[in-house]
Amino acid sequence: MTVNGSVALVTGGNRGLGDRFVRALLEAGASKVYAAARDPRKVTVEGAIPIALDITDPAAVRAAAEQAPDVTLLINNAGTSLGSPVLKGDPDTFRKEFDTHVFGTLDVTRAFAPVLARNGGGAILNVLSVLSWLSVPDIAAYCAAKSAAWSITNALRLELAGQGTQVSALHVGYMDTDMAAAVDAPKTDPAEVARLALEGIDKGLYEIIADDVSRQVKGGLSAGVEVLYPQLAH
Ligand SMILES: NC(=O)c1ccc[n+]([C@@H]2O[C@H](COP(=O)([O-])OP(=O)(O)OC[C@H]3O[C@@H](n4cnc5c(N)ncnc54)[C@H](OP(=O)(O)O)[C@@H]3O)[C@@H](O)[C@H]2O)c1
């Protein structure tokens, strides 16, 4: 898959990492970039094509796939982080995280998979997180949803291989966007993450690891939960 010359659609393309993806795609020579947003009036990037899309609204998802029949690169970026610990969190909040990261993203992918097939295969990038691999108690719902999205991404990679669609995952820790505004920790520049992710797509990477914390946690997976969660070590 080559980003240069592709026709891309980015969900949540109006701000944060999605906005940086839209800019990076245009800079990398994408021939057309659909910036999908719940409110398309909030898309500000010159040269992008705003398109209305709430990924949790199945009718809107179907309409988007009809309005963008030439897509060759789908970037599933839209996401929320609403909090919600496992035991004491609001069950509705827990469900909402899954509605967005799991069911909404899956719905978009199902709608666009035939579009990609008709256009020669193309590629999908799912924006995941270091928290696909590590749980943080205060935002356990988000972590669980990102873990589920990782599992689905791996299934999709196998299922879509037959139609020639490349499936990549982006894993990253805190980025400097609204989502992490309240976090007091080092954050990466989302513009740099978007640029790196597009390079990863060009290279055909299955997983694009965008920062050191994601690399460390991935490396720790084989060492077991005692290493991933030092507070458990006896
Ligand atoms: N920021 C981080 O530290 C971090 C770290 C790892 C991974 N990520 C992931 O990176 C992706 C982008 O996050 P971000 O940091 O750019 O967050 P952000 O600044 O809060 O932006 C979130 C974007 O997702 C859109 N969105 C949320 N729910 C949607 C829905 N139902 N339908 C369509 N669009 C929806 C938002 O649209 P509205 O403007 O309409 O709300 C907004 O455009 C997410 O998947 C997130 O989980 C973020």
C-alpha cells in the first residue's frame, strides 16, 4: 500500500490525531482525503473533503460508505476516553466505550471493506493504544475496549488478506491532544505520530509502535503480568 496517490478517509478527522492524519495524508500526496466528523463544519484543513459521520450511527456509516466509494485507505481514528473503573464505574459509560472503539469501529470497517475490495484491496489502519496491552484501573473501560479492538484488528488482518487489504494497528501512549489534556506526563506530538503511522503503512507493518512506552510494554508482554504490573510482584 502506498499512501501517495491513495484516497483516504479518516474518522474523527476534525481534531486531535485525526486532524493531524488529514494534514499528513495531504502532505504525503494522498490524491483525496475525506475528513469524517460528527460535525463536518469543524473540519478546517484546506483541501480535505468534510463528510458527516458518527461512527455509532449505523445509518450514517452506510451513508458515508456511499458518499466515499473511491476510498483505498481507511483510518479508524475516532475515539473517546470517558473513564469508568471496572467495579465502580457507570455501566453506561463502560458500554459507550465499547460502542465507539469496538462496535462503531467494526461497523465502519464492515461498511468500507467491500469498498476497499472494489478499489483493489487498499489498507486499514486502526488507531489502538499502548493500553490495548495494559490496564489502568481508572480508565479500565477504555483499556478493555482497546484490547478488544486489538483482537478484532488481528482477526481482520487474517480475514481481509484474501481480498488484498493490508491491516495495520497503531500503538501509542499519551499524545498531546484534548483526550490527554488532564494528564500530567510526557506526551508525543500527534503530528509526528501521524507521520510515523503513514510511513508504517507504506512499509506494510502489521503494528506501528509510535513511542518508547508502547515498545516497552509490548516487550514486557512475554515476561508476564508481574512485570507489566510491578505492584503485583511479591
Ligand atoms: N490522546 C492520547 O493520549 C491517545 C493515546 C493513545 C491512543 N489514542 C487514540 O487516538 C485516537 C484519537 O484520539 P485523540 O487523542 O485525537 O482524541 P481527541 O482529541 O479527543 O479526538 C477524538 C476524535 O474522535 C472523534 N469521535 C469521538 N467519538 C466519535 C464518534 N462516535 N463518531 C465520530 N467521531 C467521534 C471526536 O469527534 P468530536 O470532535 O465530535 O468529539 C474527535 O474528532 C483515539 O482512537 C484514541 O483512543 C489517544
